[in-house]
Amino acid sequence: MTNSTESIQAAQADLPAATAGSRLDPWVSAYASRASSMTASEIRSLFAVASRPEVVSLAGGMPYVSALPLDEMADTIASMIRERGATALQYGSGQGDPVLREQITEVMAEVGIHAHPDDIVVTTGSQMALDLVVRVFCDPGDVVLVESPSYVGALGVFRAYECNVVHVAMDEQGLNPVALEETIKRLQVEGKKIKMIYTIPSYHNPAGITQGPDRRKDILSIAKSNGILILEDDPYGLLGFDGVVPRAIRADDADGVVYLGSFSKTIASGLRVGWALAPHGVREKLVLAAESAILCPSNYAQFTVSTYLATKPWRDQVAVFRDVYRERRDALLDTMKVLMPAGTTWTVPTGGFYSWVTLPEGMDSRAMLPRAVNALVAYVPGTGFYVDGQGRQSLRLSYCYPTPERIKEGVRRLASVVEQELELIATFGPDALPHTEMPNFSSTPAPDVR
Amino acid sequence: MTNSTESIQAAQADLPAATAGSRLDPWVSAYASRASSMTASEIRSLFAVASRPEVVSLAGGMPYVSALPLDEMADTIASMIRERGATALQYGSGQGDPVLREQITEVMAEVGIHAHPDDIVVTTGSQMALDLVVRVFCDPGDVVLVESPSYVGALGVFRAYECNVVHVAMDEQGLNPVALEETIKRLQVEGKKIKMIYTIPSYHNPAGITQGPDRRKDILSIAKSNGILILEDDPYGLLGFDGVVPRAIRADDADGVVYLGSFSKTIASGLRVGWALAPHGVREKLVLAAESAILCPSNYAQFTVSTYLATKPWRDQVAVFRDVYRERRDALLDTMKVLMPAGTTWTVPTGGFYSWVTLPEGMDSRAMLPRAVNALVAYVPGTGFYVDGQGRQSLRLSYCYPTPERIKEGVRRLASVVEQELELIATFGPDALPHTEMPNFSSTPAPDVR
């Protein structure tokens, strides 16, 4: 117990300059241990610059909600408020609206899941579902296995709960089963507690890779034989470009998988409606954790989704989104093929929002970012998708939000930045590049990088 | 690391009967330490019964949202979607919409607070703000000082983060400064880390008490001289019945108080829009914690609140709510005065939703609840508002939701249940009462008891 705010400030007067930013905070010594992992990255201010209209942002994961029929939705929502406003504007169930949970089972049937509405918990976006699962399962130091690379927002949650995040290699089919098994064995020998395998099997963020059916079976089998929970994150599952909807891992195992779903990409991200489907005992814990976290999800947002699902041809709308994103993916890949310097490689996503680009040997995507933003194009450096400093040679490009023309222009700008860096390296060696030191990427996702 | 799901189940086969409920859960040994505090109470099933229409529920804290002009709101929301749908349905800032945060400063000016929008974090209801503050400040075992009694939803959060909750006595002016100072001294001597004082100064839930201006000054002064943060929870501040709006504690100290506000009672609880106003350094941590928890609050709900504040006479609507609740409070108090057996006492709330009733000596509100529900009236037993088993002789009555006529009928039923219990005790002694053992009250609020 410190005796006064003043004495806390006094005690900090001789802190080193590196922590000067927190010197103004009289509560700095009162925070919980977990708060030390909650640090903002300077890269966030760079993204503030990158949100200027003249910059082509290939960084953000914002869905193209302008493709929605806004006038129709306005009418539908108005009717919903007129007819059911007294309930829509009231507190609701902590677990989520029963009618919506029933509808969610129909949505999940598209990815092969047959579930009971009682095993679903509706959340403020699937990010909250992720937070709740980790809250329920992970003590500080517990191991979470993640892909290499993995979703920045999930890494932020694991860090917030002081988990020990261990990356497992991917190949062109996604999470590599041999590497997974080796990692598990090694950690077991070390006596570590492995609490879950976090995976995005379909249209991976950021890798743009999809696990095939056999790969999914292998991963599930390894998880089960080791008694490890799979946390399957599936926000993009319905956004495949080739008429194929990958079967969820959860479709083949109800007891060993927590499945996270979201309406952010199939309807609208601004509603913040996602869900977890969990084994029954886990679901009970999740509901209690959810009530502690927010009392109950918004009836207003839930009724909006529910009314939309019941009255709109939502599958047709998802098809519209697929067409929009396929065209944009093509714009990205076709232009990269023509313009990116030799030695650059990238994944070819068959759905979703992202391609993972690997730059020629010796390049550093994080160091390059300020120069890219200066050339009016933004991306997310690969290091953001690792907890251990990997990813310097890679970056994530998203094609979900800008128009195809803007995407082409963005790639043109990016290709020319990469070329300039390569020329400098070729002529003067890697040290010729201006060195812009960047801190480790944000422990939580910046608003623009989800 | 357990080797397989099957072996976990096998290992539990010989567990004692008391844990039979969890025997079906193969993940029971995989949960985090904090999950052990996440237990549902059997009282929840009782509330499921109590939600039948024939039961008069004086238990819930649901605002009377039917008093809202639903048709007008439907039109306003529809225009908002038509004009700004592409933004309203999109991801937004993790900290919350800047326009709404500016408007929130105007709302807080009503309770005497002059703040900068940059120090506000918008959350999924103020429950989430509470969760974030505790997440940022509290390690397991840290002490949180709370009133006697205190809000059940806050106690759930403190328990979820494994805090050491210590109750401090109240008197007719609220949190007692002498008791507060004694408790702090005692805990300091014991070497405990006191992280915050959680208080609801205005129209307390559940006590129905309001701190006067001098009382607030005393509490602030004690907190400051001991370097302890005040967490001021103020959902009811604008709902005073006598034309008085109590000045918030935060109005007199920007550095030592985190203030929690909510639109749940002034507009609509189903929107789930609340906020925290925090000292600058704390605010930074809260934003990072919020992004990790939900990425960003719903633009849809925020724009709805923002449009409502900008286009509707919201102060007039709050005045309507005040009139509604004043009439209902009068119905409750007047009927209790006439009908409740001698020896029963209650607080006289000057605003808000609740009165705290203390039964005659020897009575047990928790044991009585099943019999009350049987007589078609429900309340929340006092034990729910303590972590330590206090409160058996008390109960919370809420007058916010049922009509005055229903409230009168509810009190009639309750009075007759109390009378019957008293007669049994008088004739045969306390052991004559049927003993219905109840587990400790839920660690999280049941949907109906917020």
C-alpha cells in the first residue's frame, strides 16, 4: 500500500527515460501484473497517418459494408423498433437471445455443424468470445499453441491473460501436423500445461491459407489424443471464392472444439455480434464469464441481426460479398504478378480478406513501413502476427476494403517502394537502408488492423 | 497436461457426489484458477420461475423502457442508417466514437463533471467498464473495499478477478467514513494491497441511500490521503426525485477517481452503451484492455445514442423516467407503511430503483424466497449483495419495472408471507420454519437481478 499519490510520483522521479511516458501516471505502480502486457505500439500513430484518404490502405480488415442494402435495412430496423422496441431496448439473456441462437445454428449448418442453440453464447463480436474462452481456461504461464503467423487480435488476448504463446509452423495447407505433434511432445517433456490450439482453418488471417479436409482431420486427431482443446476461429468460412464452403473442424467433434463465429463479415462489423459454440460444461462457464463481463449482449444489435436473417435473403447478400472480394483479390494478385520485384512471393487466398507476402531476402517490412506510408500505401508488417519477433521479411495485404482500382494503385506504390529498397541494398548493402527503429507491434490490434 | 479426454473423465469417476454436476464436463480440470469462482446459483432457476407473468417481480432492475417514444426512435434510427449506415455498420475506434464522447461530457456536466472527451472510454454497458478497471488494476488477492451491501454485478467482477472483497459499513448517509478509515488502517497493518474503493454514491443499488456532499468530501479525502483509487459507479445519478442532481465525487477530483456512467437508465439498457471516465494514464490502459476484450464498441449502438442525444429532448425524457419511478417508489413505500408487519424497516430512496428492507429479528430472507415465489412475489435476498454471508435479514425491493398497481399487489403478497413466517416463529420458534437450504447467491448477477 503506497501512502499517497504524491509519494508514488516522488518514487518515480528517478525512473529511466525509457519509461518517461508513464511518469505522468500516478497509478503506474497500482496496476495489475497483467497490465504490463497492455502497451500501445508507436505503429498505431503511423496507422493514424495511414488513414488519410490519399493513402491506399492495404492494412485494415474492414469489410465492405457499403455493399449492404442500407435503405432496406433502415426500413427493417425501424419496423423492428416499432413492433418490438420495448424488448429490443431492454436487458436480455446473458447467453443471448434464444431466437437468434436458433438462427445461428442454421448459419453454422453451412459449415457442416449441427448444434443445439443451448450451447451457443452470443458475444460483443467474436473477439469477446475469444476473450471469454481464454478467461475461462488460461492461468498465467499456460501454453497456447498458435499458427505462424497468427491473428494479431488473438495474440493480444493471450498476452492480456499472460499466456505462454508458442508458434507452430504452417505449410501451404496451414497448420503443420508434424510440427504440431513435435511441439506438443517437447512442451510435455518440459512439463508445460498446454491449454489450447488456436487455429483459423479457413481463409486464414493473415496467412490467406485454408486447411484441406485431411489436414483438419489430422489436427483434430492430434488434439484429441493429447486432450487439448481446439479453439476454431471462423469469421471468413462463408467467404470462399470457388463455391466451396470448408467443413468446420467442429463439425466432426462436439466435445473437443470451441467454435467462434461472427456476423462481422457476413452482415456488418459495426453491430458487434459474434458467438461461441462450446461443449456444454464450457458453455456454462462462458455464460457466467459473459455476465460478469457485460451482463448481457445488446438485444438491439441481436434483434437487428435476427430480423435481418429472418426477412432478408442473407445467403444472396453473402454471395454479393464473395463477388466483391473475389474481384478485389484478383486485382491484388494480378497486379502483384506484374509489378512486384522478383523474389517476392505471396499466398493465393481462395476466400477471405488477406494475402501474406514474403519479401526478397534481407528485407525488413517493419523498417520499410514508414517509407511505404510516405509513398501513400499502408500494410501490416509481418512481425505483428508473431509474439517472438518473427515475420520481418513478410507483410499482410488486405483487399477487402479499397476498390479494385485503388488496390492496383496501392500495389503499384508498394512495388516501387520495394524496388527502391532492393536497389539500395544491391548497391550499398543492407546497411544503406535508413534505420527506423520500431517497437514490437502492438499487443492489441490497432483499430485498423483487425 | 492430461493425456486424453477419456482419462480426465476416468479420473473423475470417484469424485464425491457434491461435484456430480461437473462430472459430465471433460474439461473440468483444464479451467483457469479464476473459473472456480464462476458458479451459478440455484437461485437462478427460482428466478426463471419468478419471471412467469403471474409473479410480481420486485427483484429485477429493468428500466421501464416502454416510456420511450418508440415510433419517433424508429424514424430517427432509420434516418441514421440511411445517411450514415456505411459508418454505423463498420468497425470503429476502440475508445469509442469521438462525437459520442463529446456528448458524454455534456451528460456528465449534469453531475458537475467537466472532462475532456479524450479521457472517456465507451464500453458495452458500464458493466464492461467495471470489468476493464478491475482487469487493469487487480491481481488475485488484491483488496477491493465495497459498501455493505454492494451491487451484485460488481461483486461478480471482483470475484472473477479473484479479488479480496472487504465490506465497509454504511449508515443512513451511505459509506461510513469512520468505518472506512478503520478498515484501511487494519488492512494496512495486515500488509494488504488495497486497490480501490468501489462506491455507488447516488441512489445506491441495493441500499437506496444517497451520500450527501459532506460525506462525499470525507470519502474522497480518506481515499486521497491513503493513495487509493475511487471507483465511482453512477448509473442512477440523473434519476433523483426531488429535483436535485447529486454532484459526483469525480467532479472534485480528476486524478483519483474512475467514474462509470451508463445510458441504460437514461435512454435504454438494450443498447448496452456505457462508459468510463478515467485519469489519463488509466484511460490509456483501459483502451488497450477494451480493444483486447471486444476490438471496439458497436458503432451501431453508439450512433443510435449519439443521434438520440442530438435530435431528441433527452433531458425531458429523463424527467419522464423520474416521474414514472417516483410514482412507483411512492406506491411501494406507501403500501409497505400500511401492510408490512411491525419490526420491518426500509430505506426511503430519493431516486433510483431500489429500497432495502430489513425484516424483523430472526427472519431469513433467503430461506423465505421459495415461499414468496410460491405466493407469487419475488425479491432479491440480501445475501446476494455480500460476499461473506451477511444480509440474511434483509432484501432488496425494486420498483422500476412493474406498474404501481402491480407493486401494491406485490407488497400485499410479500407482507402476508412475512406475517405467516412471523406467526410460525411466534408460536413454535424459528425452527418451525421449513428449512430450504440455498447455496450462496450467484457470483454473477442472474439476468433479472442487475
